[in-house]
Amino acid sequence: MRGPLMGTMELTDHVYLAGGFTDWQNSAIEMTGPDEDSVYTAIDVNFTSGDIAAYKFIWSTGAAGSGNWETILASDFDAISNYPNPGDVNRGWGIHDGSNEISRLWENDEIIVQQYADGNIFFEVDMSVAEELGVFDPDVDSVQIRGSFNGWNASIPEKSLLYQNPANPNDWYLDVPFVQEILNSTQSYKYFIQNAPSSPPYTNTGWEVPILGNTSAENRDRQITFQGSPTQEAPYAYFENIHTDWVIPAGTTVVINFSVDMTNAANPDSQTVPFVAGDSVFWMPRQSFYYAVNGLPWPGEFPRILELTDPNVDMIYTGTLTINGPMFNGYLYNYAYKSGTSLIQEEDNKVK
């Protein structure tokens, strides 16, 4: 019998095979692992054909009696329940004529084989909208990328500080090296504005909150799968994913109508504080770009920019947002309502 062990096992630890045939831990058989590969073996254990061998492995720093028994679930493929003690679950094997070789993993854990590789990912972001709307000055400010591959900070410049493209000054780029990274691993990241001391600080301390695109719904991180290639390229990006076509020029006004049905929020089973007709309903932007362009501080509690009303008393609340250029269109937002002193926000953000 043999079984690789998972976890933080030391080479000086011991592995035992215990079962009904060893009076369990009292005469447990010590297994050997001469190759130091975490695979331990016990050989020449004698049985009679037709027997059902109930057994477990023990991992110990000393004797079997003071060791840790593995936990086997009743749902495991080799489980035998209620033997020798009611409620106990052990491994089982039906002995047959000839050689019986049993190979198992400690606690039947799945071994995940991971492959590692070197490679590069080329990142590129367009900063033209941020510059046009006055929240980024390419003459003094800089652009960074921060993610899981650099500790979400800029302490390693070769993995974080982007270069301005001389041929197209709106583009900022960086070829990030990866050394022995897990193939097909998900790399999360965001672009970051590092303002110069002379510049107004970008809201949210510099972090973008991108809408749409290859972003996670939970925290709006951008994501890419590492391919282990020296020439991999991330999708071309716009800062906060605000496209240049979405800029509203000076002298232009855009009117956006919002509408939300509050019927479900009034269900006591769906809300800790149910919505009651007459409670205040609000539209609230959730992207840092909106606050930066409008000169608003990134809040601990998101401000209620637009209050919606229910003129028809049908639980459908509406409101109109008027946007005067220079500004941008395309918003990450959610709805909220105030009931008494409580402000209840939607968990999911929307894009318009």
C-alpha cells in the first residue's frame, strides 16, 4: 500500500498503516519513503482472499498512537462506515487472489498538477479622455499598472511604471515579465494615475474603477489569463474603460432618464429593511472617474446625486440626469433608498 501525503509534512515525520489487521494503532505498520517524494509504502502485508481490509493512514511526529488519523468521508469512493466503531468511517479494500496494490492520497485529496512557465504580457492603455477632461496631465503625471503580479503596488518599477509612446502620446505601455508563473493562472490588475505634487490628486487615491470590458463584477478588477508566451498582449484599454467616442464636448447637453421598479425591494423576505412607499430613492454613481471629473471626493458613503420620484404612485421611480459638456457618457451606478436612518444600496452595479 502507498499514499502521498498533502500538507506541511517534515521529512523527520512518520507515516503508519493501521487497520483491523494491525489492531489499529496498537501494531500499526510504519511505511517508508526513501525517495523523499512524499510517497510512503508498506509491502508484504498478508491477507486472505475474500477478506475486506478496513484501514487508514496515520501521520505522526513520533509513535502511531500519538499521530493524526486521516479523515475519510462517507461519500468517498473507498469508504467503509461503522467499522470498527459506530460513526467511524474508514477505508476499505476487497482482497482478491494474487497481488493487491493499493495507491491512495492522504484524505483522498485531489492532486492539482500545476505547470510553470516564463513569459511576458504587454499592457497598453489610452489616457486621452482623462487628459481631455482635466484629471491627468501627461507632462507631470505618470501611469502605473498595479495587480496580483506586483503586489498591487509600484515598488517594482519594471512591473508597474508605464512608458509614454513617443509615436502616440495618448498611449502608455509596459511589457511585464513573468518568471515561473502558473500557466493559465488569472492575473488581476488595474491602471493607476500617479499625480505629481503639483497636480490635483485623482479621486480614489489614483485607482480606476473600469466599467464593462474584461473586469470582475465584484471589484471591477481587469483580468487576463497568463499563457506563458513571450509575446502575449492584454486587450487594448481606455482608462476606466471610457472610450474616446463617449466624450461630451463643451456646449453639448445630454439628458439621461433613469427608472427603477421598487416592488421587489418592498418584499420583507428580500430585504433586511424593506422599502416602504414614500421612502427616498436615489441614483448613485460608483466609478471614480465621475467623481474626478466633477471635482468630488471619493466617498466613504456614495453621495445621492439624483433623487428619483414616483409621480404615478405605481412603485416605479424615475429621474432625469442632465449632463453638460465637457463631460463623458457611460456610467457605473446603482440605486439606493433611505428608510428611516438606513441607506440600503443594491449589491450589483449597473452600466449605462
